[in-house]
Amino acid sequence: MDPRDTHPPRPASFAAAVGNILREARVRQGWTRAELSERTTGLVAPSSISSYESGHRAIKVETLVTLCAALDVRIESVFRAAERRLGS
């Protein structure tokens, strides 16, 4: 990777792209993974959030809905942003 490149690396999969978007939304809120987990009333563990954000684990639609609600982001906007990042 060129050190002058300021763009984040392109996600290799749709799941990774979604994870990156969720991480960005969480960071914008100023929350830790534990705080986001609390905002899902414990439905999503911090370790699971980490796996989703890193793209190491694909996220189920139900879990994505829960995280988007906690982050106050529309699931449609997450999907559109992920498609754009993948060049779809």
C-alpha cells in the first residue's frame, strides 16, 4: 500500500464493507463497542461487534437491524454505502 494513499483499504466483501460502515458510525457517536452493546440492551456482545466490524464474521439481518437502530442509522443507507465501496 502506498503510504501517500489516504483512502482506507477497499473491503474485500460486502460483510467487510458493512462492518467498516458500522465501525465508522460507532466512532462518530464516540462509543466503545461495550457502549454500543449496552445500547442494544446486551443483545449483541462487544466481541461480536468487533467480529462484524473487522469483517471476520458475516452479520445476520436481524443483528444488523438491532445495531442500526442503536446507532440511529438507516439500514438502507448502510447497504447503499457498502455497495458504493465495492463499486457495485
